[in-house]
Amino acid sequence: MDLPLSQTRRPPSSPSSPPILPDEIMAEVLSFLPVKSLIQMKCVSKFFNSLISDPTFIKIHLRRSARNPQLTLVSGNSVADFRFVTLPINSFLDNPLITIPEKPFHQLLDTVHYWLVGSCNGLLCFAHYDSFTNSYRDCWLNFYNPATNALSKKLGHFKDYCKHRYFFSRYAFGYDNLTDNYKVVALRVVGGDEEIGDTETQLRTQVRVFSVADNVWRDIQDFPVGPLRLTLPSENHGVYLNGSLNWLALRNCYSADRFYHSYDITLDQFVIISLDLGAERHVQLMPPRGLDEVPLIEPTISMLMESLCFCYDFKQTCLVIWQMKEFGVGESWTQLYRIKYQNLQHTGCWLPLHIYENKNTLVLANKRGLLAIYDWENNRVEIVTNKPRWAFCKDYVESLVSVR
């Protein structure tokens, strides 16, 4: 491991001084510590400050932290009651009675309109807008690291134009492995003349990419599809997986609606759009062949065990989860779970957030703001305390990563 520490290297030990670990071993040991401890150690000496601030060390620490995943739970409909908490997933097994802090985090937000776009490598991306008319709104982004309490300045300012207030841009957040850069993708659904609801013009999705490194938005190739859930933020708006963002979408779509209507959809319209953040090009992936009829409830995609998963309601009797074992290979879809709603205690659309290593325990969330821990082997469910209900729920990993 190359750590550029020659200018801050500690003096060699003398026969009477205690032994000093080599820099590489010291960095290896420190990479196992939590962020809070590392921040405290940065104040001890220039050596520790230089080591812990080094980009190579930050990446090593991130890989270690990824082995202990967490969730970010966000609650609140305005700045007045905005609050969130990050919790280790393993803690759910010991104590599912979770309480959210009473003190709101006012310093993070200064607008009433916001949502959590996504979570990646310990960074939370928030989208904001204030001026609002029927044709445009002023938008910008913030990036926040809860572990270090580091908040970026306002980035990515732009005016989001649309002729229908329900179809402003929706965002997704991810990391470009090729350029070591974080990117936000904005999707806006339009028709041939940008009139939503045109019954003769096939809808398409305009795509813009924001690069955090240069604070610039760029237009890239359109998606020839209309994403599901075009209005409110949803699980289908950009699932990050190994340098790509993925959306569940509809092909050959001629009308847009703010709600999901199964009777207006045919099975062959479902498609997964995968955008490579490095090449900034997309491909279309097919859902599992086991999907043999249009679900009554909107299906979702998610990331589990470093794989893309497809989740859908089967005849309002059970939740079915498929895993794409080899990304991009349709033949690799494998059914993981078929969970009866009577075991989950609640019907509706459940989204799996995490699977424990033994594959017998799942953490799930639904659109009502509920979290559940499901024991597959014993068919037992515990509902996590839901007061207040979570407006957003994202996976999270503690890190030293920051955006200025």
C-alpha cells in the first residue's frame, strides 16, 4: 500500500524507545476503527492526521466498513420536523425497538422541499428546490456525511423546466469507479413536443448527468422508455450497483400517470435500464422470465448481496424476490424467496433492504414507512418501531469520504 507519508514520517526508534510499527501495518490496524475514533486520532499528531486524511487510506477504511452495513432512516415533511438516524443493521436482531432522535437537524436543510436522493460510500445526497411554478423550479444538491458531520456547499444549481408540475426531474446518486468521481443523474419524462399525456407520441426520458468533480451538468443519450412512478421519489429511481445506476421502466409507453395502473400495462413493456456511470451509456435488461403476468402492485428492484434483485407481488398472496446472479445475464435470474403476506403481517409492496449472511434473515421496508425483520427459517416477523414513520430509507456505510 502506497501512502505518501515521507514528509510526516515519525523519527526512527532508538534502542531505548518502544518499537514503532511500520506505516503500512499502522494503516492496516487503523482501518478497522470507527470514524469517530479516527477523527479523534487526527488531532493527536501530524502523522496520524496525514495518514487518516490520505485518499488511499480512506478507500481502505471504506472497504472495511462495507462489511458492517447500516441503514439511514429519514423522517419529516419539512425543515421544522426533519430528522434522521443511521443504525447498524446487526443491531436490529438485538433490539428492533428503534427510536429516532428528538432533536431535528436544522443545519442540514434550509428549504421546505427536499428529499434524500440516495446513499453511496457513506455520503447522503439531498435534492432541494424552492421557487416553484407550474413550469419550473430552482434546484440544487447537498452531500452530507453523517459520520464526520461534513456538509458540502450547495452544488448543481439549475432550473428544472416542465410543462406539467408532476413530471419534474427525478434524481439518482452513484459512484463512477473509472474516474473516482461521484455523479447524480436527473431523469425527466417528455413526449415528442414535451406535452405529457400526448396519446400519439411515445414518451422518452431525457437524461442529464452531474459530475461532482467539476460541478457541471451534461446531457447524455435519452432513455427510450418511461420510468415507473414518475412523480414521488420511489425505490425504482436509481438502484446503485458496482458503478451503475438501474431503473425499472416501461417500453413503448404513450401516456404517463402519477400512479401505477396494472390494467394499462402489458408484460413485455417491463424493462430494466442500466446506466454505466463511467461510459455514461445504458443497456436494457429483461426482468426474470418467472414473471408471467402484470403484478397488481408496482414491482421494484433493489440491490442485495452485491446483486440486482427484482421484487413483485404475486396475486396479493406473497412477495417474490429474484436475484440476477451474473449482472447483465438474463439466464442467471434465480428465485431467492417467496414470502407469504400472512407471515409478513402486512400486504402491499415490500422492498428487501438487506440479507444476512446465513440468508435466513431479511430486513424489509414498505411504502407505509414500516420496517420488518423476517426470519425465513421460523416464519417469524418483528416490526421495527415506526414512530415517526420513515419518509425515506436507504442503505448506508460509515466512511471518511467527503464532498466540498
